[in-house]
Amino acid sequence: MSVLITGGAGFIGSHVADKAIEAGHSIAVVDNLSTGNRANVNRRARFYRLDICSPRLEGIFKKEKPEVVIHHAAQINVRHSVKEPAFDAKVNIIGSLNILECARKTGVRKVIYASSGGARYGEPEYLPCDELHPVSPICHYGVSKHTVEHYLYLYRHLYGLDYTILAYANVYGPRQDPKGEAGVVSIFISRLASGEQAVIFGSGRQTRDFVYVGDVADANILAMRKRTRSRYFNIGTNCETSVNQIYREIASAMKSGLKPIHAPSVPGEIRRIRLDIRPAARELGWKPMTGLREGVGKTVAWYIDAHKNGMRAGGRR
Ligand SMILES: NC(=O)c1ccc[n+]([C@@H]2O[C@H](COP(=O)([O-])OP(=O)(O)OC[C@H]3O[C@@H](n4cnc5c(N)ncnc54)[C@H](O)[C@@H]3O)[C@@H](O)[C@H]2O)c1
């Protein structure tokens, strides 16, 4: 199958590209390298360095004629979205709209969209959050990511463009950039690797649903070919792990005795979350295969290896 992956030089998109190539698909990657890394792009993928907002995107769609588009390119920084809401909306909404227009004009069959299960619900009213939970994002990023879900519905309604929304929990694993704000696992690993204390905002009792990037990539591969009744799936583990707990896992995997520093909590940060993943199991035949200890172990091993070899942590291994 011919597949175009946006954001395929980034953390999650590059794993999706690797798995799709392994499965025998023909892959083109579009990425402007704003946070991604050229070294992440699979050598067997055709790479186009381009902004998803560019009018030149249509030319790439015409040349590549993708059957499926997997859309991961985004402005992912929550604090940046609050500081520069127009820029966040430009990339996440207008950029996505450009992709949908190109898809409609060039006969793409299906779009798979990476949404955010962590940002769309706000502070949960009940747990686990399922697809019926009210959508009340409390940051600009959450609004911009969710807005695209409406456009996907509209494009199917108007033009018959099929789609699947995969709403991710907190994804972690190799190639996550510790300089970003979202990846607490990679941030803690990078601090401890350089002998510095990690900072935990608030008490550390706030919980997250941590899902391993390899499992997330598998969900994308399944969504490419499965016909499902639902078009929205949460992709997580349905397990709550506190930030203190994830810190202890990482410190233990790295054999570090360093104690974390506690700083004031971040205003607007949600207290608890875990996602209901039963529809993904039922309809996509997907479930997370990597336990937290195993996933943290793999991420630590990758980080140490990447640094030993003098590579940027974003690099390919
Ligand atoms: N990491 C998570 O825990 C998580 C959780 C929920 C949803 N998501 C979603 O998954 C997707 C991938 O996130 P990630 O963590 O891999 O982030 P990432 O920053 O590693 O990847 C995003 C990629 O998109 C590229 N990009 C950004 N703006 C672009 C633009 N205007 N034009 C072209 N390319 C552009 C970047 O260079 C980067 O390679 C995003 O859509 C994000 O919203 C991630």
C-alpha cells in the first residue's frame, strides 16, 4: 500500500514509518524538521522536507498518490500553544485542513489522525475516559487537536473520505526528545543520565496513562487496513501510574540513587487520567503488549546507546 506519513521524522511518526516499511508498505514522509530529526527517517522512505501548511503539499500528493495518509505532524507543545495560540492553530488546524484538501483532491482512501486522549477530556469526570466522556480541553493544543476531528467527520460526510482517529495517552519510548515538555520519561532519563536531579512538579501523585511507542505504532498499522464501525479509538493502557512511580521505575532501571526535586505544580495540569481501550481491543484487535518496566528498560537502553555513540537523543538506533 502507498502511505504518506506526516511528522515521520518525529518521535511517534518515525516508529509508525518503520513498522509500515517492515510490513511491506511504500512510505513517503513529509516533515519540516521543526522538532523532528532527519536521522529518524527510515532510509527506505522517500523524504520531503516541507511544512504541512505549504501550497506545495498538493504536488507531493499528486506525485506519491497515497492510498492512506497517517497524520502525525503537529505543534505538540502545550505551553507554546498557550503563549502562541495563532501559531498552534495554524499548524494543527490549517495544516491539517491543507492535508484533508490534498487528500480529497487526489483520491486518498483513508486518513489516520493522531489525536490526544490526554488533552481532549480536561480534568476527567470519571475514569477511565471513554469515547462518550465530555470533551473539554483546557489548553489551546487540546482545542486545536480536537478541532480536526470535526473536519474528519465533515470530509467523510461530504466527500466519503474514510478516517480513523487514534487518541493517544502519554506516549514514551526511544527517540522521544527530552527537550520537549511532554515526555516526562525522556526528560527524567536525560536528567539522571547527566547526573542531575529530576524535577517533579507538584506532589508527584498526579497520574498518567503511559503507553509504549511500539504499541502505538502497531495501532496505526492495524487502523490502515481494518474496517471498523467506530472511527475513534483511545490508545493507552487503562493503567494509572503516578509521576512518583514512573520516576522510581526510571531511577531503578538506571541504578540511580538521586532523589527528585519537587517544584510547585503547573497550573491547569490535570490530576488523574487513564483511557478506556476496550473499543480498540474489540474492533482493531489492538492491545498494549509492552509493560511499563519493559518499556522503560528499552527506553533507557536506547538512550544510553544513542549517547555512547555520540548521537543526538533524537537519532536512529
Ligand atoms: N507524544 C505523546 O505523548 C502524544 C500524545 C498524544 C498525541 N500525540 C500526537 O502525536 C503526534 C506526534 O507527536 P510526537 O510526540 O511524535 O511529536 P514530535 O514533535 O516528535 O513529532 C512531530 C513531527 O511533526 C513535525 N512537524 C511539526 N510541525 C510541522 C509542520 N508545520 N509541517 C511539517 N512537519 C511538522 C516535526 O518536525 C516532528 O517531526 C502529534 O500529532 C501529537 O499531537 C502525541
